[in-house]
Amino acid sequence: MATTESNFKVSCRKIWKIFGPHPEQVKQLLKPDMSRAEILEQTGHVVAVKNVSFGVRAGETFVVMGLSGSGKSTLVRCISRLIEPTSGQIVIEGEDVTAMSEAQLRLLRRRKMSMVFQHFGLFPHRKVIDNVAYGLEIQGVDKSVRHDRAQTVLDLVSLTGWENHYPGELSGGMQQRVGIARALAVDPEILFFDEPFSALDPLIRREMQDELLKLQKMMQKTIIFITHDFLEAVKLGDDIAIMKDGEIVQVGTPDQVILNPANDYVREFTKDVPRSRVLSARAIMQPCEVVCSENESPERVQVRLQNQPSRVAFINAENGRFLGIVSRDQIDRAVPTVTETVRPLVNDSQPTVSPHTFLSDLLSIVAATDLPVPVVDSSRHLLGSVDRAAVIMALGGAVEN
């Protein structure tokens, strides 16, 4: 299904942010090919975000990544209007955020969105449970109700038993969990994360990434996540937008960005990615050329195979569930017999894989067979197939378009 504007929870349309005394005038004078350095030299203005457009679907994690100074943090602050964009439009659930009054904006922030920053911003004199409940307190929620809600989210982020401690008694990772719990306590529809794990030790950082993935699987919030770490982006993101000098240079799924980098800048990010532990069967699977019903005759399947280069036919049951494969050799041997349907010929011992199977796990499977390996979903519906050549090609850094 094509993605349309109505599919998006959050839409950014031609967002600009120019810092300086006359941003609107400068924007009108800019030439498309001017670099950020040239603009600064000629005008004294800094283009932090340049003509950025993208959409975020409900329930997805959309990662914006780039090096320091790329404009990613400015962009996320423009979306929530913590920083006023110079021009452009931000739409959340059909509402134009850029046209909202201060009162409307405050209500939006309190009811629909929360932010988690790199620096935790906890109140040192308040207990953990009161830090978590702070947003509800601002909303005027009764103390007993807000404490019940705070306790629920503390349990979610694995901080049960720490509710009556003070932030200074907690480790950095635990303090960041409190920050996430505080954001979740108001039950926002949209969460903004601005490099929340950057200051943490590598081991704690990985734990926090895993924690966020676990929480997102349960809650299905709409998340916009800012990072400078490409591996973090790949691990967390359903879609990734890569920024450079205020512009988005590529948007795509992690698989798309790794397999088909838009330019040398993106290619530099992807070159050290451990492909075998990042790319999945979904990224490299191909359509199955010959898909037949179990009730088709061997003669019919033989004809269909003769019209395609495929060495096998993929056989589905009448209810659409994948049954197994039949090779060209099997069909050729069977046609002179009296077999009425292809069903008795089906090889149901051929291994199948999930679309989420990583290449590291696919290697041993494709190495053990010369036949394509079917990719099936959790309901055993056929999605495509992978073979040894596709796996080797993906691991080698090339992919056929």
C-alpha cells in the first residue's frame, strides 16, 4: 500500500531553521547549491535545518541520525516548537502545529508528547516517584492517582523498589530509566528522544537500547529518536533519516540504507556495519517465480516451470499456507505417472526462515542446500525466497536492484 499524507502521525513539510537577525530575508536570497559555510560567510547566518520533509507513521520508531552539527537536534526541537522554525509546516494528526497559539501548544505538549534528553534533568531534591509523576502533577492530577501511574511505569522500566530513593543514589543508567518513566507517565502518543543514551557507558547503553525495544514492542508509541550512532539507528529504527549540513540526504529502512547508500557520506556510515547481524531475510528475499496450489496437476506445474528460470515450484495449500517445494526434476519424473495433483510430490522437509532471520543465521541454512529457502511469516504464508548467492552478495556489500 502506498504511503500517503493521511498515513502519517507526524509530518514535516519543507522545514527551515536559520539562525541570525534576518532569517526570512536570507532564505529568499539563498541559491540551491550554496553550502552552509558559504551562507555563513556571505550572510552571517547559520542554516541549521534546510528544506526538510518527511513523515512518521503511528507506532513506528523514526530515527534521525547525523554527526555533530548536522541539524538533527535542532530539527526535533522545531517539531515540538521548542525552537520556532523559520518556515515550513509541522502537522500532527492533521493539526498544524506551526499555527498553534501558545495555549494550544502547551496543551499539545502536556497531552500528546514527551521528550527524553541526553541530560536527565531530574529534580535532585525529589524522590524518584515524584520525579516520574511530575508531568501529571503539572496537569493537576491527584497525588494518589499520579503515584499509582508513576509506580506502574517504574515497574515497566525495571525500577521497582527504587521509588523512594533520590536521583543521586542511582547510577546513570537508572537515572535515564527514570527519565523515560517520567516521559511515559503522562501516556503520550509521541515520544522524542534526543541522544538519550550518549552519555552512558557502552554496556549500559546497549541495555537501555534493549529496554526501549522491549517497551516499544509493548506500547507501540510513535517515537522520533535522535542519535549520532549509526549502529544505534539501525538497531532501533523502523526508518532512518540521515542528515548532513541541515539537509536529509537519505531516508529508508535500515536494510535499504545499508544495501543502497545514497552517496559517499552515507556509504561511510555503513561500511563498518556487521551486515550478518543487521541484515535480515526480508532485505534480500526475492519473489517466488512459480507459486502453485496443491491441487494443480503435475502437467500444469511442469508447464509453468518451463516458462520460468526457477528450478522449483512453491506449493501452497488451499487455505494459503505454505506446504513445501517441488523441484523441476521431480515434476519431470512424475508427469508420465497417474498422479492427479502435485500434492504427493511436495517436499515438506525443506527448511523455511522468518523474514526477521539475520544473515548470520541464514548462512548455515543456505549452505546446506542448493535449493532456494522459502521465507514465511508467522502464519506460514509465503513471502519470498532466499538463496546462497543472495546471502553471499549481501555480505559482500553489493545487492542487485
